[in-house]
Amino acid sequence: MSSSTPTLAQGVGTGAGASGTPFLSVRDLKVHFPTPDGVVKATDGLSFGLERGRTLGIVGESGSGKSVSSSTILGLHRGSRAMVSGEILLDGTDLLSLSDEEMRLRRGREVSMIFQDPLSAMHPYYTVGNQIAEAYRVHNDVNRKQARARAIEMLDRVGIPQPDRRVDDYPHQYSGGMRQRAMIAMGLINDPGLLIADEPTTALDVTVQAQILDLLQDLQKEFNSAIVIITHDLGVVAEMADEVLVMYAGRCVEYGPTKQILTNPEMPYTWGLLSSVPDVTGDTDARLVPIPGNPPSLLNPPTGCAFHPRCTYRDKVPGSLCTTDLPELTPAKSGGFHVRRCHLPDPAAVYAEEVVPEMQADMTGEPIEETEK
Amino acid sequence: MFAYVIRRLFVGVIMLLVMSLVTFLLFFAGPLDPARFACGKNCSEAQQAQTSKALGFDKSPVVQWSDFVKGVVTGRQFPDDPALRKAAPKLVTDCPTGCLGYSVVSTSTVNKEFKEAIPVSVSIAIFAFIMWIIGGVLFGVIAALFKGRLLDRGIVGIALVFFAFPTFFIGQLFLQFVAIKWRVFEVPDYMSIAEGGIGAWAYNLLLPAFTLALFYMAGYVRMTRAFVLESMGEDYLRTARAKGVRQSRVLFKHALRAALTPLVTMAGLDFASLLGGAIITETVFNFNGLGKLAVVAVNTYDLPTLVGLVILLATFVILANIVVDILYAVIDPRVRVG
């Protein structure tokens, strides 16, 4: 099968205790797209678990397979040419083994999704109320009036002022933040156990971002749903997520409790992500520290560790392991279910001794030498 | 909205004025004397001058144009020259308000010519329009649904064939085989509803309208397919699917609605230009509609008829544009004013 070890990451997560399988359990998920140029391995052996009431943050660059994985959970790949394997267990049912119709009936009711850009994610020709009510009517045997009443109720719940009037507005009459609130109302109207939020705050300005995140957290408490939040914003992760999964080139490269990932990361890619976060308390002259190089092609990913062409710590690994062997997901030093994919003999030590001092130096705005190769 | 329509109509009238003026100027820019055509083959100099005077061709084009505009507003009488009218009061033709001119070729007012031809062209246009919209959208959606599969390729291939074959070829084919050789149909001959009732009217229109519809249908199949496929890639369709909406509903409620805007634009303008006469189809089936009238008018250098046709067609197109713009507002809430 694959060179990764799903067994280790299988069903891990805080909730996966003696009870066995958690509410959402993804095991060795692979989503491959055959193209004329070869197979694009958008997701290649992804495993994680999540309990109700908890939030998982999936972090990674554009094209790392975050969105593909999540839309596969929703079954949106069906009807396309994607080749999917593995298991997606939601409340004990393997979503991949369901028929299209069975999956459709779960979509929006047991698992729903909030999209990145609410303006393009809402149909411009139908009223907001109509679109929210549709989500309700699909899964509930109610008439138009009842669905509308429920839509107004949800709009009110997500904090739209005068919901009984705004329900008849079109998406373009809403502000960006209101549109995202309306999307959330649409996603939660059937009280789904799992909510996937695909970069829900990317298209919004910062003050609105915070409101939307607060709203999501409030609603999560109220509905006790599991949330998978896809983002490339570590600030969002720090605020929202209980657990973090870092993706690179379609694979999980680091996975663990948020606190451990943010304080003791053990994978150079995660270090790069953390170093590239601007510091508001830092000197305004300080420059951002990007990760050198470009994200890899999923059509023809680098051999061995996919991150090796961009990794500045490669010389600390004995031999040419990085270019030849894919590192396994191995338990990190900080314990728990924290795992990472790295050949470094002791990444925790490298982080503490080299990365942290460098990051502190960057923040104080000391002149930085050009490090581009 | 009302003020908007009024404004558009006003601009439309100005456009018509300019277009008619240009038609007049272009007509007289040619080396031929229209009076010679009107007068006939064995026409003496004097007769030609007389004809020219009777039709007003002796005046400058701009003056003729202003007479024409005056005629449209207040009506006028023919012959144009007052002295000639006095000489032969019995031959004077009265042309009331809305007058588009007098055609010597058909020895009647242009309005009268139109009165006979418009029902024919409009009937064909409406019939063909209904056929091609239903067929085009239906097959287009089916092709989009089965994109890349045999059914899709078949539909697109057949559409290409009908798009590529000229209307006169397909029209002749129908006429020669379906009507004459196999006698499935009687050779169509236009019959108004008043003459033969709605059944005969529709029966006679079927072949010419179908000929015309095939060509347009082919284009609409491809357009509908492309528009639907394009809207299938929109984020909001993914949202609809994520809600658990049934695939057929995603297609018909969400995708087709989005594809409607460009289709309505095309359909409105195509229909309008067809109202001005389907030249080839009418000629093939020998229907005396506006298209055939245009052919005759061009061949006989019949200025009044030509100007009338230009004005008529332009009016149709301008009105269709306004209607399409109003429809936009109905379809797309983002366009609505206020």
C-alpha cells in the first residue's frame, strides 16, 4: 500500500480514548486525479480523528490538498474523475461506501460546509432567505413558509439585524461579513454534527474575521458540532483549533494538539510557517520571513520528503535520507498524539537551539541578510 | 424603470433618424439613377425626368430625407410634386401618418407592402423561435449533462452539421424530398389565420420555420451547452450540492438560471433580426414576407421600400434591445434599479 503508516495516526485525536473510533475518523484518505500528464496526488494518505465539540485546524499552503480533502469528506468529488480510497467514518458510517443518494442525504444535514468567498458561494439570482430555506427544505418535510420562518430564525441566530426583512435581500445587498454569517446560517440550519469551514475568513477584513470566528465558536458550543477549519492563517488556528494538522504536498507532515504545535513544532515546514507570521509587537522595519522556494507540483512531487528542496535543515540529516526516503509520521518529543514527518534525529532540539533564537532576532527588527539563494 | 425605458426609446428614435439619413445618402451615392429603374427599359429622357420628379428623386437626398421624416410624422401624398398631383388628381395616392414612402415598383405605398409581408415574416419568426429555443436549450442541457460522453458528442456533432449547411440547402432538401417527392407534406404556401384557420396557418409554416429553426437550434445547442458547463463550475453550484440539493435541481434551478442571462440576450436579438424577414427561407419556399420583399427591392433599386425595410428592422432590433435589458432586471437582481 502506501509508504506512510496510517496505523499510527489512525483515529488519533483527543477524543479517541477507550471508546474507540471518534466521531469523525479519516483513515489513509487518498484523492488522486488522473490527468493527461499523469496522476495528481492531491491528497495522499491522510489520517485524523475528531470528536464532537472539538475543532481541528488544517493548515498548509495553496495546493497542499487541504480543500480537496475536505470536499471529499462532503462527497463533492463524486461525479468527477477523482479516484478516492481510504475511509471516512462519520459517526461509524463510512461515507465513501455510501451510494450517491445516501451521501446526498447526509450532505448539509450531518456534514456541511462553509466556503471561502461567500459572494461567489451564494447564487446571485436568489434571495439569501431562499437559499438558506432551500438547505432546510432539502432535508425536512416542511412547506415554504415554515422553511422561511426557520431561515429567519437562523439569520437572527447568526446576528443579522432585522432578519425578517433581510431574509428577502439578495447576496449582493449584504456586506461581506453578513454574507459569511448567512453562509454559516445555511451550514448550520440542519444542526450538522460536522462543519467544515474552508478558509471562512480569508475574504473578510480583520475586524469582521474576529466576529465570524467568535460566532463559529459560540455556535459550536450551542450545537456541539465538530469543526474542521481549513486555513493558512495561524492566527485563526491559535484562536479556534484544539488540534492542528499541517499539510504539505498532499500529506500530513505534523499533527497534534494546537498548543504543542505552536510552541514545540518538530517539522521544518511548520517552523517556516511560524517564522513567516508577522509580529504586531515587533519593529515595523522587520521584514517578513518567507519560506524559500515554491510549493511542489503534485503531479511530480519531490522524491523522499516532499519538503526537502526547500528545507534549510537538510544538512543535519545523515546521508541522503531526505531525498530518497519518505519520513514516517513518528511521535514527537512533546508527547500526546503529536506526530511529525521528519528525518532530523532530534528536531525539538534544533527548534529550541536554532529556530527560536532566529525568530526572536527577526522580531526585534535586526537587519536581516538576504537569504535568497 | 419607467424613466429608463422612456430614455431608451428617445435614444432609439434618434438612432432611427440617423439610420434613415444614412440610407438615403448611401442610396444616392451610387452611379445609378433610381428613376431609370422606376421608369422602365424603353424610357425617354423626358419620361425619366418626369418619373424622377414624380418620385421626388430630383431633390437633394437630404431634402428627400426630410420629406420622408415629415411623411412619417404627418403623412404625405404621392406623386411628390404638387404640379403633377394637380394634373392627375385621380392618380394621387394618399399616405397617412406613419408613411414610409411610395414604391413605384409595386405601385403602392410601402406601408401597404409591409402590411401584407409582415404577418408572413412574423409568423415564420415566431414559429421558428419557439422551435429553436425549446430544441436548442433542451439538447444543450442534455449535452452538458452528458459532457464528453457519446450522447454529448452525438448532439454536438449533429448540431455542427446543421450549423454548417446553409439554410437554402436544407430548405431545398425539405422542399424537394419531404414535400415534392415523398409527399409527406404538401408544398407549403402561406395562409393567414383569417383565410384558413389556425390549423392551416400552422401546417404551412411548419417546413419553412423548421428549416430556419434547425440552423439557429444548432447554434443554441452549442451555446446552451457552453453556458451551462460554465455555470456548473461556479462556486454557488458547489454550495448547492454541499447543501444536499438533488443533482437535477442543481442543474435546472441553479445552473440553468445562471445560464439564462446570456441566452436571453442572444435570443432577443436573433428573434428581432428574424422579424425583419428570413431572406433565404422565404425565397426558397416562395413566401411573400419581408425577406423576399427585400430581395426584390434591392434588385429593382426600390429606394422607398429599402428605406422602409431598414427602418423596420432597426426598430425591431432597438425594441428587442430594450426588452432584453428589461428582462435582465427580471432575471438578475443585481441589475435592478433601487
